[in-house]
Amino acid sequence: MILVTAATGQVGREIVRLLAAAGPVRAMVRDPAAAALPEDVEVAAATFEDGGAMAAAMAGAETVFLAGRDGPGYASQQARAIDVAARVGVRHVVKLSAVGAAAGSPVELMRDHHAGEERLRSSGMAWTFLRPHLYMQNLLRLTGPVAGEGRLAAPMGDGAYPFVDTRDVAAAAAAVLRDPAAHTGRAYALTGPRAVGYAEVARLMAAIVGRDARYEALAPERFRAELEAAGIPAWRAADLAAIASAYADADNRPADGVAELAGRPPTPIERFLADHRAALTAGASRSHA
Ligand SMILES: NC(=O)c1ccc[n+]([C@@H]2O[C@H](COP(=O)([O-])OP(=O)(O)OC[C@H]3O[C@@H](n4cnc5c(N)ncnc54)[C@H](OP(=O)(O)O)[C@@H]3O)[C@@H](O)[C@H]2O)c1
């Protein structure tokens, strides 16, 4: 049995869909009534804060997919999940981590991912780390300002980043979960096929919503202050503002993890944006309202 945590998340939900098509899968969710997962999926109610409920959810599972939501409690949530998995006899944990995970990262979520990886390495269980780069799906949040003001403002400097589609992350994860022993002790960087700068992202999005748009590189400190003024929690504002600095040059080169695991090339950003044309143009019409 495979247990998928964070099964209502962007990546987890798609993993559950892919695995359910081929065999039994159990989904750990906080609220079964709201989970809206396929009917043939076994659902277990648990949170990362509740060790007892997690133990019941993980009982009988040989393999666990471990993801979650970044935040102040994330490191302890992951540590608890790893400890419970080891205690109930899980053999292999596949951890969703991130490109840039490092003890000395300026970004807290990267330090948390590193701590989770280290905890897993010393857990006695077999492990695999999946380290995606920035999700293409993050870009959908920028649709409103692109469509409304012709402006894509972000603290990403003039770097180029190999954004990855979460559908590819899920396909790679599902392949590992189906045959975990083949991936024991491996860490995979999951990226898109090429690095793309934000000026090009602005042009590509603008072409879809039907107007000109340009990228404005914001100073991280200004971006952080704007987010905080808009009510975003301080930890999240700090992480989002500093994220570009979490990547070394080598991190921003495309990697072959998706092709190796999913058995097909990763999704180009042009196809991702075309696939989300409806969401992008809906954002455009909202921003004119
Ligand atoms: N965004 C990026 O560019 C990027 C890049 C690389 C790596 N990542 C990593 O990807 C991960 C997020 O993956 P995602 O986007 O698939 O997730 P997501 O869509 O943000 O969903 C988070 C999931 O975690 C569950 N969750 C949150 N708190 C929980 C708790 N206390 N107990 C149990 N479940 C809880 C949520 O359940 P509910 O539905 O109940 O809220 C949901 O299923 C993060 O660790 C992030 O660092 C992100």
C-alpha cells in the first residue's frame, strides 16, 4: 500500500489520480468531506500535528509520499511524520523537497527541507528526495496584474529559472512510488526543459491575455514590505522576497529528473500557458471588471 500525504495539494492530488488508475492507494487528508478525491481511493483523516491519527493512516503502508505546506510549523510537522512512519514500519519515504534545499539557505523553507532530508537520511528507512524547481503554477497568481496593468512585478532579478509543471512533478513522483526500491538513496532535481527569465514570462503571458506587459524587477526588500502591508504573514513575505537568492547558478540549469522518472520530456512553459489559457483569460476578464 502507498500512502500519499498532502493528498489535496497540487502535487499530491495528481499523484493520487495517477496511482489510483493502476492500483490501491490511500490518501491522508485533513478533511475527508472536503477532499473530493476519486471514489476508489481509501481516505484516512489525519494532520501532521496528530501523531496518533498519522500512525493509523500510515499503518500497513510500505511506502509514503511526504509533502505538506511550508510555514513556521513545517519542520516539526515533517519530523513528526518521519518519526511516525519509522515507528509503524513504513519501509520507504519519498519526500517532496526543493531545488535549493540547504542548511545555510537564506530562505527558511529551504532550510526546513534540508532538515527534513537529514531526518529521513538518519531514520533507518529507505528514502528518495524529489527536488522540484519553481512551479509553473506559481505564475498563474500573476495573471491579474499582467492582464490589468500590463505589469509583472517580482523580486527575481534578471535570472532565468527552469520552472517545472506540477503535473510533471506528480508523474515523476508516481513513477518512484510504483517502484521505490529502484530509487533508494537517490535525489532528483525536477525542472522544466529550459530556464526562462521573468521578462520572457511577461511576454508569453501577455500574448495569451492579449495585451503588452513588461517585467519589473523589484528589490526584495520592497517586495517583502508590500506583501506584509497586504497582510501576508511575515515569514512568507520574507521567503517569497528572498527566493531568487536560494538558487545557485548550477541550480538554475535544466536537469533530466522528469525525463528519467516520468519517461517523457518535461512540459515547456509555452504548453503550460496554453493549457491554462482559460484560467489566464478569466484572470484577465476579472481584472478589467
Ligand atoms: N511553489 C513552488 O514553486 C515549489 C517549488 C519546489 C518545491 N515546493 C514545495 O512543494 C510543497 C507544496 O506542495 P504542493 O504545492 O503540492 O502543496 P499545496 O498545494 O500547497 O498543498 C499543501 C497540502 O498540505 C496539506 N497540509 C497543510 N497543512 C497540513 C497539516 N498540518 N496536516 C496535514 N496536511 C496538511 C494541505 O491540506 P489541506 O487541503 O487540508 O489544506 C494540502 O494537501 C512545499 O513543501 C514546497 O516547499 C514548492
